[in-house]
Amino acid sequence: MSWLIVAVAAIYFGLLGGWRDATLGRFHRKAFELFGKTEGISKVEVFLLMGEDADEREETFPIRPYGSDDPIYGRVELTGDELEHFLELWSYQVPSYWNQALCHEPAYGFRLYRGGRLVGETSICWECSNFYVTAYPGMSGWYGFIAESKSAKDLLAFCDARLPYKRSEPRPEENKAEQGGAPSR
């Protein structure tokens, strides 16, 4: 029996990346792999998660850390040249655990496929600078990214060009605060 435990541990640590999980932590490794392991991705689905009630579809997109689903307002499947351009933009994203707020109002959800197999799923919130990572089935959490970077803005522009939506207008208090004035109360 003890040889079986040793064999399983050897396979996990030697062949399945367990040494990285032990040193970096699986959650952190998965966050970087989500953007970094794009070789062999054959299809990407982009889902619009914000929109007008009239455009809402029956299908939903999971927000796994919350254990909830967001309505879908649009969907596009990327293949060919669009897929290549997307993957280039996708791979330039910079995960940064400490660079996030504690909310999550995602504009877009993403599913990445290698062959016919789903290998990545997340939603991204540019306002909160975060996305979700699934470390193990049933275990997901938030991870930050640098939403102000050129590469993040380029990815958002790419998605906006294919699935545009009307962003809400800033409240008057927000405009004053951005211009250096104090919000009125």
C-alpha cells in the first residue's frame, strides 16, 4: 500500500506539475496559466455579461466564486485570424494578485477550448481589475490583473468591437471627484 502512495505522489509531482503547486500554490499557477498557456487553443467563446434587458438570453454564464450565474446578452465564437489576434492580446495580460478590488461586475466572460475540450473559463471585470480562477472543481477565487495596462485596454477594445454594450453614465458625484472637486452631499 505504501508503494502505491509513493507512486501516486511521484506521478503527481513529477508529471502533473505538483512541484509547482507545492512551491507556487495551485491557485497562483492556474491564474498565470489561464493567460499564458495558449498553445493549441482552437476556439474561444466570448460572452457579453452586461446589456439591455431586451437583449438578455436564457443562457447564463457562471461566476464560480459567487456560486451564481450572470445573464448573457451576446455571444461570439472566435476562430481563424480573429482567434489568433485574440490569443495574442490574451497572452499579454498580467496577473497581479494584489491589484484588485473586492467587487466583480464583469463585462465579458470567456471560454477557451483545446480541441473540443474546455480548458479555461473566466469572467473579467476591468472596473475591479479582477478575474476568477478555478484551482480545483468547486474551488474558485479572485485574482487581480493590471486593467490599466495597454494590453488590458486592447483586450477590452477587441471585445467591445465584437460585442458592444452601453456603459452606464457616471453619476454627477463621480464626475466632480474625477475633476478634483468634492462630491456634493
